Amino acid sequence: MRGWVDLGDDITPTTPFTDLDLDSLVLVELAVILSRTYRVPVDEAELAEAGTVDDVVALLAAKQTTAA
């Protein structure tokens, strides 16, 4: 994503989604993209609970391990 948009130096993989003002519609769209890309079910509530990019990566890894 850094190649597409200048995110600045203050945004890291541990920056909480709440600090980025991601609303529920953005999380729904992200859930659809992640579900299609990684072929595991992901919903908005799980993303909101995860809260950061690092935690979403861990969530996806756990779901892929469980699905295998």
C-alpha cells in the first residue's frame, strides 16, 4: 500500500484501525477482498476485533492453518 499512497511515517502495521478512522463500510470491503484473496471467510466484526494490520495477518494465518 505504501507504493500507492503516501501513508506517512506515523502509520505502521501496529497502528490501530480506530486511529485511521476506518468505518464499518471500509471494513466490510476489506473483509470481502481478504476473503476472496486468501480463500478463507473473514467478516467485518473479526477485522474490527483484530484492530491492526499485524493482528489481521495473524487472523488470516490462523484461518488458513485451520482450513488446511
